[in-house]
Amino acid sequence: MRHHQSITLWMASLLLIQLAGCAGPKGGVPPFTPPQGLIPLPGQFTMWTRLGLLVAVGGIGNSGFVFLPAPNLTSPTHPDALFTLYRDLQDPQHKYIMTANGYSVMAPGGGGRATSDAITIDLKGLPYGQYLSWAKFTFGKVHILDGDILGTSTIQTSNGNYVTVVGGRDAFHTDATTAREWEYFTVTKCGDLGSGWTYGLYNVGALTFTAPGGGGRTQGAIIGGPSPGAILSPPFNLNEERFTLIRQADGTYALRTSNGVNYVTAVGGGGHGVSADSTFHTDATQVQAWEKFTILDQGNCSYTIQTANGSFVGSSAKAGLNSFSVATNLNPSDPGSLVFWRLYMFDL
């Protein structure tokens, strides 16, 4: 009888331990099976706000966020400023955000709070059970007047409220019902670009890679459009800034224009200056040598783009920052060469 009693006590103790582990939703063994349909988007992302670069300090804590001023372009990105975005294959419009050391970003209650716990990062791993809705966010483009703001997004919680940058102890609130400047985020790409994803390409300090008409041209095929943060109104539109990067077998990329048919060609394999109207074509329907570009991650959320002949794509301060020309004959060591690019993923 005592033997049976000891087994019963052991099983009861085990059950209490398991229940204790389940009682605290942020630690121990998750009481639910983590969702199987969540897959990470390629690489990582940084998020810029009106207060600066968002950093999850240590990756954990109710209000463990700080905002850093813009770093020098040659400086490495703060490791805690890198976030991984997950999407649900069954519900791709929503995203889940994870810090650099693996904590889920959540809006408790699905949003609607103006307190220091409006956004938390104290759940280790992917969300599960009731926390799925807390960790579900929607990224939306910003539309003002008659144009879209390039490279700028809003972030909504699962109940439809917007995430607001507050700063200080609270860091964020989630009770806004309309989006203004404090609800704007600039989400930039870092690391692996994947293949088949659509991006906007911003030449740091100068202009945006733009294909007028969405492609299909041999004259004025690529121009420098307004920089991120500008309102894109006629003659510019957001679709002209969209390029789908198709990774080739040799590791290079082809840039497909927004019409879904044509590819960007660096005429002659590169080597043309900012004044040459025939620097690019956008009428190719097949990828050959001149349609291949080497895109290299610089380790600080910026990239260089090289043509087939090894020259760099960019602009030149000598041409003036308001120049609408993009060159393919640049070198990073040349004074005034602007060859570093930031990428913004469309359709987050």
C-alpha cells in the first residue's frame, strides 16, 4: 500500500510542477505546441523611428527598449537592433517580431494600452496559445494626400490599434486609432535578401532606384527618385520603386521591374557615368550577363551593387544630390561616390 502511495505522491508532485511551469506564461515549458506555420523572412530587419534606431536592450523586459541616434554608415549595426520577422503561411498579412536573442515582441491584450507594458519582450521563443494574438502585427504603408511615403510603415496590433513611439520608460503605447508621425517606422533590410522578394533600393544620401513606367524602356529607363520619407506624388509612384530580386545560380541577382516582365540591364556590363541616358535599359525579358548584379552585404544593413564588369552602381556628389541619374562606373574609394544602398522590403 505504501508503494502505491509513493507512486501517487510522485505523480501528484510531477503534475504540480508541470502546472507551476504552465502558470507562468513567460517561462518553463510552453503549455501549447508552438505554431508550425510560422516561417522567418530572410535575414533581419532594423526599425527606425522619430527618436532613432530601435534597440531591444538585452532582448528582454517589459520596457527594454532604447532609441539610438543614426549611426555612421560605416559603423556596425548594434546587435540588439536586429529583429527577425516571421509570417504565417496561412495568414501571410500578419507578422511576428522576434528580438536578436529570441524573445517575441508582444502587445498584451492585442493592443489598446497607454502604459509601460503596452509592448513587452519577455516571452522566450515563438508565441503560442493566447499569446499568438498578442504577438500578431500588421505592417502597412503610409498614404498621405495624393502620395505614399517611401520606405515608411505603420505597425498595427491584432485589435487594429497603431503602435506609437513614446520614448522614456514607456517606449511604446498601443492605443492610437489613427496614424501620424509618431506611428511611423522605417523598416530596413539586413543580411540575407532571399530570392523572389520585392524591395525598394535607396542610394544612401542621394536617391532611390526608380524604373519609370515600371520597366520596358531603353531611354531614361532608370532614374533617381525621391529619397525615403518623401511623399511620392505624380510623376512618381510607389510601383516604380519596386524590384523583385531573383537570385541566380552563380549567386548574383537579377532585378525584375514592377511590370513583372522585364529585367534591369546595365548596358555594356557597366561603366557609364551619371550623365549617360543609356546607362540602363529595362526592356530585357531574359537574364544574361548584363542583367546580373552582385549585391554584397556590408555587415551594417547596407549593400553595394556591382555590375558584370565589377563597377559599382550609385550616384556621385559631384553631380549634385538632386541629380536624377544613376551611374555604373563608380568605385567606393573615389571621393564623392555614393555606392551604399539600403533596402526596404515591400509587402511586409
